[in-house]
Amino acid sequence: DYGGDIHMKKKIAVLVTAVALVALVAIGATFALFTDSHSTLNTVTMGNVKITLTEPQFSEDTDNTNTIANVVPRQVIDKDPTIENVGKNDAYVRVLLAYEGLTETQSQEVEALLDIDGENWIKGEDGYYYYQNILAAGADPIVLFTKLTVPDWGNEINDTEFKVNITAEAVQSDYFDPSEEDGSIISWGDVQPE
């Protein structure tokens, strides 16, 4: 019976095809197990922003006590807040002056007589003086002012003691844009150095 042979041949062909498919799936699964991997180790060293604030001439004049006594009206005192970038990264710098022991008017009179370089230092609305250039790491130090002149005050200020507190702050210059007005740096926005 030829019909039975054909039917048998079809069954054998289906069986061979099924075995071939199983073999292909098995080979495919075997190929899926081939793997490869590579790894690299990258070391990232963070930089830093670090400044110093000194008053070399004032400290020398006062024997490092940072106190001067028996001052009189119109006296000129060597006072030189000096900032140096001793960190690894370039930075923007700002300085805040605060007065203790004086009225607001007296504080303004003292500040008006400071010899601040108005080209390199601009006072922002927040009271900070902003250095208008980037202070490069390792660059020569910068000075806010060099002299403090006592105003022409009268007897109302006899025996008064006052302090001029100076705070210098720095922020990285890379990837930071300070607020500007007419090309002058006037703010750091919400940035508050620690």
C-alpha cells in the first residue's frame, strides 16, 4: 500500500523537522551562553577651593594682637585684608565687612574712607564686595584695601572701642556663573559657602 508509505514518509519528515528544530533551538541556546565582559577602573580625584585671609601689615604693626589703642580722629591705620587662593581650583572671591561698636552712620563713615579699588571690587546689594576677576589657584594674593582712616569724629566717640570684622568667601569658578549687571559681578545668587 503506497498510501501508507506516503503517510509514513510524512510522519518521518515531520519527526525529522521537529528534531532539526529542537537541535536548532538547542544550538541557539548554546550560542546565547557565550558571554564577554570588560571592566575599567577610573580614579577621580576631587579638587578643592581653599583661601586664606590675613592682614600682614596690620598684624606686624600690632604685634599680632590685632588690636590698636589710643586712636585719634583722622589717624590712618595700615590695615590690609589679603586673600590668597591656596586650593587646587580657581575661584571667585567676595568679602563682607561688619562693624561692632559703631552706629550705622559711623560704620558708613569708616567704610567711605577705605581705599577700596572700585575697579576690582564691586559692592553688591547684599553688602558683599565681589572681586571682579577669577582668583587662580596659586596666584598672587589680592587685597581689598590697605588703609583705614578714622573719620573726623568729636568727643562723642571718646573711649569708644569698635571692631571691623572681615569675612572672605570663595566659590569654584568652573561651572559657576555669578550674577552680573552691566558686566560686573554683583551676586552669587543662592550660593552660601560653608
